[in-house]
Amino acid sequence: FWEAATIFFRRFRVSGWRRGIIELLSEGFTLGAGGIVVMLALALPAFQETAGDWRAQGDFAITFLDRYGNEIGQRGIIQRDSVPVDEMPDQVIKAVLATEDRRFFDHYGIDALGLSRAIFANVRANSVVQGGSSITQQLAKNLFLTNERTLERKVKEAFLSLWLEANLSKKEILQLYLDRVYMGGGTFGIEAAADFYFGKSVKDLNLAEAAMLAGLFKAPTKYAPHINLPAARARANVVLSNLVEGGFMSEGQVLQARLHPAEIVDRGEQKSPDYYLDWAFEEVKKIAAKSGQHSLVAHTTFDANIQKAAEESMEFHLRQFGKEYNVTEGAMVVIETNGAVRAIVGGRDYGASQFNRATKALRQSGSSFKPYVYATAMEHGFTPDSVVSGAPISWGAWSPHNYNDGRAGKVTLITAMAKSVNTVPVRLAKNHLGIKPIKAMAEAMGVESPLESHKTMVLGTSGMTVMDQATGYSVFAQNGFVGSRHGITQLVTRTGEVVYDFAKDAPPPRRVLSEQALKSMNTMLAAVPVMGTARRAALPN
């Protein structure tokens, strides 16, 4: 049989230049098949993002008030009803396309020509003057992804753009984009922005107003006209130039808009606390889910003065020390001792990135996790004066070191915590406590992010959020109780009916630290700025 088969296949043998072509084609097919497998492997995580009802925005309509009763923003369907693209003025659509994606109706989600043009313009200007993302790519990011600048996100964005183009018409993509995009001032969608900035519907915008709105897509916070009208008008002028350069209008058609720039509704320099509102909106949805009421006014614990101070402080320190530590972003949560969340800073610029780093970014907590270990130790009979060896220790293949490889010898727990000795909490966990009680203590104190049950967790290797840490540490300031953290004090209907009152309806706080453990922990924490690693943070007497 084999001999017959060999004889049969010999007739298909080729030699010379024909063999070279066959081998080249064979290699091409092999590489192509491999490429398809790789592409599928990259595409599957992206397509998983489309699971569920990704079109839904929810049917909640919430107006938020600060702790003093002043309106600070809105979330939900109250952002304004969608205006169909067909009913929007021609100049609005042209201004958007001329600025954001001139070849929108000619590409399939990824505009290679537009990307090349943007790269050339940026290289020529030696700065980022043009973006290369199509409207479809921007929509994919807004619907499914975050603003983090990683290769994984860009790959997902590319596949999701192709998916959107395959599943939606161009008009549907443009409609979703104009309805969902953030436009500064706490507004989402072009209809809400038209009402906020000009006090009118998008259907009534003139060319100057349309140009000003189209200019917001690039940097809605930077060009928000109620914050910086000159910058907004300068940006609108760029949009008008784009209309001419793109062939959408002639110079004569845009001249009047250049000579008579848009006027806006005077709203002062109010700045919407968008990161706080995003978090508070999620809290409202949890609370109101069972009430049956979806159009509500939420009284919050928000304090505008504290928020402003927090933002200014973070911006100052990023400018002062960011380059030294290679840091460009930050986050902050301010919680009062009664559990009221007064301020949330989720990033430097909400317009540039709506990702809330205060409530969603998981970061290793490092030494700031140690108080959970020591709190567990205090509940297991240890005291601040208990002596534990700070000598080198190995736990399996793991051998943690102290800062600068220092050898601590035998130290009291209060000294070990103040000096941030690494080997002491590791030795407590290995020889006395175990991992399970430490993990349980952190979770009991309000840490919501999933913690790894691994020995290295005692030195803060698990990802946690700023909100986790602010909640957990607040237990030490709240007499050992947890459960009082809140951002919503009251929910009322539009007719004034109270459907939720934190003081009456919230579950009572529960004790997670005994009085003795609390007293010991506060003694140890107070020693850190006095004789430990935080001496530069010590307050004057």
C-alpha cells in the first residue's frame, strides 16, 4: 500500500522555480493560519465586552444636591432625551465630522488614512495636534473600555470598532456617539450640552454654537466655555477652519461665525464634581433599586470647599513631585469621622479620563496594609508593647527584607509599625495569626476589593482602591465601628416624598474592633508621625 501511495504522490512533485513558489505559498498559508489564531486570541477578550445590554443607560433620573442643598449635577436619563441625527442641523453634523472624523462614512471603523495624516501632523508639529481615533473607535472606548493608555486597550478598541461597524449602521454609530460622549460641565450627550451651555435644544443651534460644541470633544474640561470662554472660542475657530479644510463649507459660509462667536448662558465658574457624582449615582441605584422610584433628588454629603481643597492639593503635589516619582495621576477620598464622604478626586481631568481612580483603580497598598495585620494581632492578645523578632525570615521560597536590608532585632510592635519593619508582620502572620484571620479583618473593616489569600498579602500585594483604604482606616476614627460610610443622606421624589433616609433606614454600624484593640491601634498609629516613617507629616503642637 505504502509503495503504491508513494508512486502515486511522486507525480505531484515539482522542482526548480516551481518548487520555490510552492514552498513560498505553503509558508504563507502557515503564517496566515497562525496569524488568524493570534487574531482570534486577541479578539475574544474584546468581544466579551459586548456581552449584556450594552445599549442600556438605565432608567434612573437623579438630581444631586450637596450637604447644604445646592444642586451639583445630574445623572441618568435626566441628561436629556436623545435628538435623532436626522433632526439635528446640518452644521452640527458637519462640525463634528470635520473635527473628529472626516472620513467617517468611508471607513470601516479604523481610518488608516486619517491615522497616517494625524501621525504626520503630530510629527511635523512636534506635539499631539491631531487624534487618530475614528468616531467608531471613540464610541467603542466610551461604551466598553476605560481611558487607560495600554496596548491591550488599543487592541480591544480596534476589534470592538470593527464589531460596531458590523452590527450597527453609520447613523446608529453617530447617534450613540453624540448621545454618550462627555461634553464638560457634567453633561453627557450633545443635547444636554446644548441646553447647559446655550439654554436651547441642539436642533436650534447656529453655526458658531455648533462649532463651540464640536470643539469640546477633544478636551471637554479644558475647553468648557463656562470655565474658559476665550479658550472655547479659540477652539471653535479651529473647528470652523476644519470645516473649510475638509470641504464641508466655504470660507464665506463660516465668516459670520468667526466674526460673531457664540454667547453662552452665564452659569458662573461652577465645576461639576463628576467623579463624586459617578460614585454617588451607583450608590443611589443600589439604595433605590427596591423602592420602585427612579426619578429622585439625592441629598449628598458632598462639600464643595473640601472638594476644591482636595483637587488643588493633589494638583500641587503632582506638579511639584510628579516628575521626580514618575507619576502623572492621583486619587483622593475624604471621609469625615461620622462616615460622610465629603470629596472624591478620581483623577486630574474628568474630561480626559472618566475612569475613577479613587473607586475603581486597584493598586498594591504596600505598607499601608500593615495596620490590618496589627489590628488582627491586637484582637489575638498582643499589645503595642509585645516584643517580636524583626530578624530575617523565610516563608517557603519567600524571604522578605526590611527597608535597606536593615536588621531590626527584637522590637515592640509599636516600634515595628512606626518604623515600618517588614519582617515583624510577616512573622506575626506565619507564627501566630495565619492569613485567613488577617484577610477576614480587612474585609470586616470595609475593604471591598477581592484580597488574595497569599502569604505576601501581609505586605500589601493585593490590589485595593483608595476608597477601600479610606473606609478601612476610618474604623480607627469611628471607635472601632464599620458601616457608617455613606454619600447619600436622603432620597426624595420630585413631589417631596422621602423614600430613603440614612439616619433611619441604613443598617446600624457594627463593631469590628474591640475597645482594647482600638485603643492599642490608635496608640500605635499616633506613634508613626512622632517617631516613625511619617515624621515629616507631624502636626505642630
